[in-house]
Amino acid sequence: MAIQPYDNFDTKYISTVASAVQKVYGFECITLPHKPIPKETITTIKTPRYRADLLLKLLEQTKPDTVTYILGLTKKDISTTKRDQQGNIKEPQEKYRDWGIFGLGYMPGASCVASTFRLSTPQNKLTGRLQKVCIHELGHNLGLDHCENKHCVMTDAAESIKTIDQVNVDLCMVCKDKISH
């Protein structure tokens, strides 16, 4: 697995993410050289931020052939369009058309992205929150859906940072069993 840090993403957080990924999934991580966040992913629908779905596509296109998964890490605000079960923009559309998020990973997929922008207050919770978001988004890449176990890292954040604070930095036994087959 490769970690792609954007801009001046702090290297101390990269190593804690790599350690958590190795512990939970057994993946050895390589860290790619820092690079600027792609300008073509910026949007100004609400405020200037970066579209996570576009970042996922670019990460997958630039992923080294020697790795299966790639995780982008940024301090910038990232967003996506939140959709309902039918694929329509969730109501109210003006709220969900450009929805600020902690991270995004397609299920299944080869790329995911996480941002510290919405995770950093209070500062003492940043490391654990970032690890949880990265483990969660990689879980989606591996085919895991949201879990009903409220302590599993794969539980749906339900638009609340409090949810992230309440989950473990690990998969529940049901989710572990799903990826071990």
C-alpha cells in the first residue's frame, strides 16, 4: 500500500497512519514523495475545497504498479456530493451538493483519501481520528460496507465527529471475517 501526502502534510501523522494500517490490515506501507494537491480538484460551490471523488480518480491513475491500494492524505478541506439510495442528491440539495467530509473511499476500490481539516479540534484527538478515518476508508476499498456495531471502525459516522471518537481503531470480528475470506 502507498501513502500519498499532499502539500506539507505532517510526516509524524503519516507514520502513525502507516502503523495503524499495518496493525489492522497487515499491509506494509510505502510513503510516496509529497506533491501538491491537484489544482483541478478544487471547487468553489460553497467554499474553496477539494473534491474527494476527483482526488480518488487521480490517485488511482497515478498509483504505482507495485501497490494495490493508495491513500491520499491532506490538511485541506475535502468534499463530495451526498446522495440518497436512488442516487439523487440528498435533500436539501444546497446542503449536500458539496458536502464537507473526513474521508472517502469507494467500495470496492484502489484509492481513498483522508483529510485532517475537520478532525483537528481538539488537537489531542487528531492522531486517533485520522487513523480511524484511514482504516475506515481502506475498509471500503476492501469491500466492507458500514457496520451496525457502534464500536467498529466501519460504523457510519452519521455526519458527526462524535461517532469517530466512540469507535475503536479496529474492525469488529464480523468485519474481520468478511475480509479474511
